Amino acid sequence: MQSANTLLKKIIRSSVLPFAAHNGMTKDFFPLRRALSLSLCMKQDNSQSPSEKIDLDGWKKVMKSGLQEVSETVSQHKELSTLAGARELLEMWRLAGRSVPENITEEQLKGFIECPSKSAQKKYLKFLYLKELYKKKDKRKMIEKREKRLEAQEQDSKPDETKKNSFICFWANSMDKTYNWRVAQSMIFGQPLVFDMSYEKDMSIREVANTVRQLVLSEGFNRRSVDPFHIHFCNLKEDSLYQKEFIKHYKEAWGRLLVTATDQCYTEVFPKDKLIYLTADSPKVMKTFDHDKIYIIGSMVDRSIKTGISLARAKRLGLETAALPLEKYLLWSSGAKNLTLDQMMHILLTLKDTGDWKKALEFVPKRKYTGFVNKPVHELKKTLNLINTLKLGRRQEEIRKQFAKSYSKKLTQE
């Protein structure tokens, strides 16, 4: 044992001491040398195997891991303390009435702590607060939808409601069958009504779509009437804009529709002496509805109000024309006298059923006229002149004298 110690001392003196003396480390190194030698001697005394060596690298690793564990525990304590303090601060702000979320996670707390300034912290908290509010609203909406769905299911499960729904479905199906039966009868015995579909070039795509929409409404009104017309869509070409819009609206029902659609002109289908072209530009005014005639309506919706197109077409074909007596029965205020196709359908159906112009012209939009005419037009003009003179502040005696003179002249002329 003594021989081993002496051998170790000689090795240290011969190798380590000159290096320590050269670098000025002799004073600090001697205690370390003594500790190493003593620990080695104690290990050799305790262990029976003299061949074991000192593992300095393992000892260093053990020391470093211990230091790392200590530093990690210290940092964890610091983080826990800062998170707890931040949570308490946020709770105080929330109780004070600031916009702070009720539930906040550790990641959100860390993001709050890492904000560089107070304004950034406030913005971050406001963002989290609004996010929480949106989540609550979405949850509330989901609950309300679920409650409504459950109520609807409960109502549907009631026997009375099922009876009512079944009765409504049965009534709708039966009425649909009756409407179809009436239209089918009109195709054999009914009065024809022609829609001229030759105005595609005079309109834009949007105007064609509006025209077809009005035609669909007209067909629906005619189908639900007591005595429907037999509708003819003449000059309707295949793959035209008209036909494409019809297919968009009716889809598969277009092939089963109880109307006559043809690419022929109406002069080729009906005799010319029975055709009357209804146009607002006609100088001839329609007085009564003739059940033996076939009326033609131009399928055109023009926002620019292109006057004279339908009248020129009717003259070119040598057809009789007519206009509705709007000024005779209505006090027309302003605007053109053109009506939509569905309004024309309502007017013609009412005339066909009743023959009353006042009932028929109730379908004219009220924005276009001020009222119905109850007196002849020249008397209405006189009353309007009287009203104007009263507004100017003339005396009543002068007004009476003027009225008496005009009335006496009228009597002498008659």
C-alpha cells in the first residue's frame, strides 16, 4: 500500500508539478492533489480490487446534472410565481370591470407576460375577451337552434298537426289537378292568346330574363283563373335565349307545360282577320273585349322604352292594332303607358270574365294614375281651371260670372 502511494506521488511530481509551477498554479493545486490521493487511498482501502481507476468524467457529469436540476427547479418556481401573480392581477382587473376573459390558459398567461408594453397587454386581453364572447354567442345560438328543432319535432309528432298537414297536401294536389284540367280544356275549347317571341334582338340578356319571368307569372295567373286562355308562344326558336330562360324556370316541367310553343309566326297559325295586336302606340283605342278575336301581346321588356317597334311590326304584317283605353278611365299622372306582361294578363282575364273596365284597370300600378275618371274630360278640365283660379285668390263673383258665360255659350252652341 505504501509503495502504491509513493509511486503515485512520484508520478504527480514528475508530470503535473512542473506544469503547475510554470503556469503559477502550485498553491491552488496542492490541496486538490492531496484530496485526490486521499480519496484514492480510501477507495483502495474499502475495495478489495486494486485494479479499479478513478472515473473523473462520470463525476463531472453527475455534478453538472445536479446543477442543471437546481437551476430548473429555481426557474420553475419563478415561472409559477409569475403566472400566479399574473392570474391574480387579471382576476382583480376582471372584478374591476375591465375587458378580461373569465377562463385563461397557461399559454395565454405566458403570452400576456411576454407582451412588451402595457398597451400590448391590454390589446391582447381585449382580443381574448372578444374571442370568448364570440364563442359564447355561437354556443347560445347552437342551443337555441337545438331547442327550436326539438319544438318543431314535438309539434310534428302531434296527431292534429299531421292531420292538418296531410289535409293541406291533399287540398294542394286536388287544386293542382283541377287547374290542369281547366287548362287542358282551354287548349281544346278556350280562346287563344298569343305572345310574340320575336323581340330577342331588341333586348339585352337581362331584359330577356325579366321578360321570361313576367311570362312565367302570366302563365301561373292564367292557370289559376276560372276560364283560362289557350296560351301560344309563337316565333319561339330552339336554343334561343327565351327557351333557355324558360328551361331555367320550369326545368323538367317545361316539357309537360300545357301551352303551345312553336317557331311559326301567328299569321301562319291563325287567320289574319281574327288577329289584333295590342300595343300602347296604336292610334285605335280598344272599346270592348271581343271573345271571337285573338289578341297578340309583344313579349318585350325595354327599360329604354323603344316606342313604335310593336306597332311597326303589326303594320308590316298587315294586322289590326289596338291600345287599352287608359286615358278614358284613368287620370294618368306621368310616365309611359306601357304595362308589364303579367299586368296585361290580369286585365285581359278580368275583361274576359266580367267585361268591366274599371275592375280590369285596377291592376294598373297606382303610381301611374291619380284616380278613375267619373266625368267627361272637358268638364274635369273646367273644374281644374276653377281650382286654379281659387288658388290665385280671385273673387267668387268673378268666378261665377265666368262659369255662367261659358255655360251659356255651350247651351247656344248645342
